[in-house]
Amino acid sequence: MSPAMTSSNPPPRTIPSGGDNLRRIHRLDAIKALVNTTVNIHPRNVILPRPIDSLRRGEWVKLICGASFEDAADIRNLSLVYTLAGAMNIGSIERPWVMISVNDDKEDLHFRKAEFDPENCPLDCSRPCEKVCPANAILLKKSSTGQHSLGSSDASDRLQGGVVTERCYGCGRCFPVCPFDKIRAKTYIRETAATSELLKRNDVDAIEIHTTGRHIHLFNELWDTLGTSIKHVKLVAVSMPDIGNSTFSTMQDMHTIMESRLLGYNLWQLDGRPMSGDIGRGATREAINFAMRLAAIPDKPHGFYQLAGGTNLHTIDCLKKVGLFKAIKFSGTGGIADSAQALIGGIAYGGYARKIVARVLHKLPTQPGCMLIEDYPEYLMEALREALTLVGPVKSYNMPLSCPQCAQVH
Ligand code: SF4
Ligand code: SF4
């Protein structure tokens, strides 16, 4: 199994169902049977790849749960759907790698939350903030004190609710749509000491350092503070946007900083347009341009490369058009010399991946985030088909034409 998942925190150690082990085993068997009989994937290579093999072959998929997204129940359902979509062999599902995120700079867009005081909102506002939020993180309702006097019916009404902090992942979509400029962004830096402790857990496999790339001393400080805890992970990823001429030299400098304590693999996340994966066709262009700039330089930063920041349904087609999807003669990355491997080892899907599956999660009969999706097999399968539209092309699945969503991408 190759997908990795990122989140601010690792998933809970136990499935939040309250069920016993036997119930879980039966549930897993039921999912396998369901997937085997309904999705009918025919992988070209039936050998289960290790995650690093997936990176070498350009078949790595990372589900970005959101560095600031903290709704553990929702993360759990999303992760299950994308784990199944990434399983090359449904009979041998393994736990995907779990990656946790930190940042070195408050300017990083991934570590922010929206906030506003609903009591300051005009009562007649049409609430566009609520409508644009892809995470259902804004909940508002009108309340009344019941002290209306004759002829002043709305004088004591007010809005209640606001941003559900753990569901807001800072996408920024609500900021510009507020006609009264009431929404602010609250940025923060994840506490490094707590992160270091998490890295020592057996169920945390990788870390991702988000950096703006503009303050190398901040990166250096963060790396120093993480100390020897970094030796517990198999993979260190660094996510940064294209900052122009100094991009690749900055990556080289960062690698020099990390080198002495880097025991596992390292991965560069080329963050084309941070936090923009689900807003249309143009969004993927910057990520592709970043990859093309990397492909053109002879002295590439050491490590694997993954695209993010604008990745969506069109990303693989765009990569194919510019000749950057899979097998490229390459030398000297991650300790591998002179091998044919993908320049772009993988794709990280974030907002877009969440959006297409959330369409299904929101159909579940109770509040989103409070139930196990596998308890509703028809919705699990629908969500899985959506997920396969993203994961299938990366892994070159031969998907049957009977699956309408999958057929659209071929
Ligand atoms: S920043 Fe994005 S996720 Fe957060 S409340 Fe606004 S629209 Fe929703
Ligand atoms: S759009 Fe602005 S004013 Fe209207 S409800 Fe949302 S935050 Fe309040």
C-alpha cells in the first residue's frame, strides 16, 4: 500500500466505534468482499509495492488530510476510503504511512484558522461564508432573546455559532466573500516539542516540514529543535512553494542542514499554489510549471519529488502532456544511482480529494464526522469510486468502463 496521509495529529489508536476486535475483523472482511465484487480493479502489477517503491515508480499518492484539519472522525473515514482506493491488492491491505506536519514560519498558509464573532454580523447577511466553506466549518443560526417589542421585531435577534475550529483547515475561501470584512485569519506555529514526542510513536512514519523557503534560519532552528526525534521516522518531507530564482539553491541549503541527521528518505513537496487544489482547472498549472522548472535544472536537490498545491483531476493528464509522468532516466536520488525512475514520485491530493469524498460523506444519515462510513456500504462504494478518479490514474489501474466516474478520466 502506498498512500501516505498527513494531518496535524496521528489518527486515534483505536477505531472510534466502541466495537470489539471480532466486530472489527468482520467489518474489514465485509469491506474486502465489497471492494472485490464491486470495484473490480485489475492492477498491472500484482506485487504489493512498498511505499518507497511507489515513490520510485511515480505511483505514490498522499492524502492531505489538512495540517490544520482536526476532526479525527472525518479524517478516519477519509483515510479509509483513500486507503482502499490505493490498495493494489485488496486482500493485503496494510496501514498506510502516517505523516505529521509542522511549520517553520507563521506566514505558512497551511497553519491558520478562520475566526469571526457572529454577534458582529448583520442579521440580513446572506451568509456567503457558510456556503463557500468546503469543510462545513461555518455553522450559523439566528437566535432571539424573545424580548421583541411591537414594531421592532428583529431588534433583539442575533447570529450565533461561527467557525467550528477543528473543522477549519484554513483554505481561505471564506475571507474574500464576506461583504462586511468580518473574517480574520489566525495563524500559528505548531509546537515543536509536542511534535518531537509524536515522532517517537510507532504509528507515525513520516514528518512534513512546511516552509515558505524565505527564512532559512527559521528552517535551521526548527530542524535543530526537532533534534534526534527525527531519527524515528522513515521519511522527511519538506514542502515549499516556488520562490523564483532562489528556489532550488534554497532546497540545496536545506538538504545540507538536514543531511547529518537524515537517516531515512527525503522527499520534496513542490507546492505549486498552496491551498488551492479544488478550485478549477487552472489550479494545477503552477504545480506543473514547478515540476518543469525542476526537470530543466541539471543539479537537482537530493531526494524524491512530489507535486501538491493545485493538484486535482487534471494533474496526471497535464504531467503526461509535458512528459513528466513516470519513467525518466535519473541518477543519485535517495541513495539510488543510475536507475530509470519517475522524476515526480507522487502526487499529494488535499482539498480536491476531500471535496469529492465529502459529497458522499454529507449524504450519511446523521451528522458528518460522527459515524463509520463502512456501516453504510452503498456510500462507502460511492466514495471509493470518487477516490479512484484521483488515485487510479496515478497507479495506472485498468478500471472497468462500467464505473462511470472512472471512465471519465480515461
Ligand atoms: S478558511 Fe476555509 S475551511 Fe476555514 S472556515 Fe473559511 S472556508 Fe471554511
Ligand atoms: S459573510 Fe461575513 S458578515 Fe456574513 S455571516 Fe459570514 S462572516 Fe458574518
